[in-house]
Amino acid sequence: MLPKKRRLTTEDVQDVLKKGRPSRAEHLSVKYLTGEKSLSIAAVVSKSLVKKAVGRNKIRRAVYRAAASLPGNIFAILKGRAIVFVNKVPQDPLAPIFAAELATLLENIRRHV
């Protein structure tokens, strides 16, 4: 699980939604804002994707596990805030697929900043 200090607050989420820049992959999309602080992340799973809260929470936890499994230096290198949206739920185990896509998306963000 991602530590609380690496997750976004409600105010940060609203700010990123208004001003953020998007990046997309097959299962995940990211909206991000650059800033001075180390990277913070929030995970969003739509009710239209998974109806029950238990399922949405399971997917959200998998995204946080995937983010926690990324190399620690990615949080030091990237500065800012990011919201991870789940577009599609994979049939395979969630965390490895999410980790691979999240690493790719964050690398794309790093190149464009």
C-alpha cells in the first residue's frame, strides 16, 4: 500500500482535475501537474467500471500497490501530483499490469516535463 504522505488530498485532486495534463495507456490514464514537492498519487475507479464498492476498493488498492512497487527514486525524480484513472480492468492479476503501465506513464511524464 502506498503511504499516506504519497497520496493526494481532496483539494489536490480537485486542483489536478482542473489544471492537469493527461497521459493514457491501455488500462490506466494519468492526469498530472508538476510542482515542487515529491510525487503524490490518487487512484480513481469509476462506478460505471465496477458497480460494487468492494470491487472498486480492490482495484484502487491494486493501483496503490503498483505505485508502491515502483523504484523509490521515481518519487524523488518526479515532482508534482498525479491522479491515476482506471479505464479497463484486466483479467490477469491487477498489480503487475498496473505497475508496468504506471511505470510507462510516469516515464512519459518525466520526458515531457
